[in-house]
Amino acid sequence: MNSTIHPVNAVIFDLGGVLINLAPDRTRQAFIDLGIPHFDQLFTVFKATPLFDKLETGHTEIEEFITSLRKESGTTLSNTEIVGAWNAMLLDFRIESLNFIHELKKKMPVFLFSNTNRIHYESFSQTFKKESAYPDLDDFFTKAYYSHDIGFRKPHPEGFQYILEEQQLNPVTTLFVDDNADNIKGATSVGLQTHLLLPEESIESVFDYLLK
């Protein structure tokens, strides 16, 4: 974490790896089980194409993404099979961390900034309803920002600037928390305080001082 010279008056949290557990290898194995043994190579190439970026910034339809993945993999997999494998990486929510945010929101504005896509969003929204007593994930935040809704992805500075300007936040007194080092660099470039959340850390243990 950057040296905290300034107070924290607002916090922006990442989602995956911070508030929901992820297992990317499960998606990899799911596609291998569906007959795509070269998934690692395929995904590396596919992720480098504009279509992946367009999916996560809401500039392409789900059907176009699925059709392209089917074509690149050389398979005849159904939409349901592809969506199921794509969502296999999404695990359970960190309920204790969400409870922490519920309390933190009483003290200061709290935001979510997630790189995601409509396929994942629909899946983890359903998981949230099953695992939580709360009606909607977005209710935990002053406002939730999803890349496929706002058209910007981390680590690009434009996404952070979009939130800062819309919410009239001072980056010097705003903390950004993410588990991805590249995203931390993007946040630092616009002047945000940052913390790279390590695998063994939880936000409630690291930031309990904010509730005091």
C-alpha cells in the first residue's frame, strides 16, 4: 500500500479476487473437457483480439463473442456449453468482506470498479442472490461501475478518470483496492491511493482501521 499521507475519504474496490473468489483454471479445464485441448493457446490469441476488449467494454453482443469463440476453437459447441465453461471460473462471494463494505458505506462513499462482461455479470448476480440475504450486489455501493456498462476497462486511466469526475472525488483522498498489479499502476497514474490485495489478504483485515 502507498504510504498513507492523506486521509481516506472514499474507497473504490475491485470485484474479482477481492469480493468474489475466482478460479481461472476451472474455465480452462471446462473448455478442455469440451474438446478444446489447446485452450491456453486459443485464449492467449483470442484475448489479444479487439473482440475480447469489446466484450468487456460493452461494444459487442454476446452472440458475436460466442460465435467467434466457436469459430476460433473449430468446434460446434452450443451457446449453453460455451457460457457454462466461460462462467466456471466464478466461485463464491466473500460474505465477510461484503459485510465490511456494508459498514464502511455508513462512514464514506464506497464504489465498485470491475472489469467484467455481460455473461459473467448475469452469472455472478444469480450466485449473489443464492448466497446472500441482500437483494442486490450494487446496494452495497454508493455506485457500482462495470466495464461493459461504462465502456472503459482497467488499467486504462480513462476508467478511473470517469469515476473520479462523475463522483467529484479527490484522487489524493480516494483509495483503490485491486488484486491485479497492472490495475494498481493504472490507478496510481491518476493519483489514487492504492493497495494491491494479496491472495492471503481480505479487505476486512487490512482496512479495519477505516471503521474506527
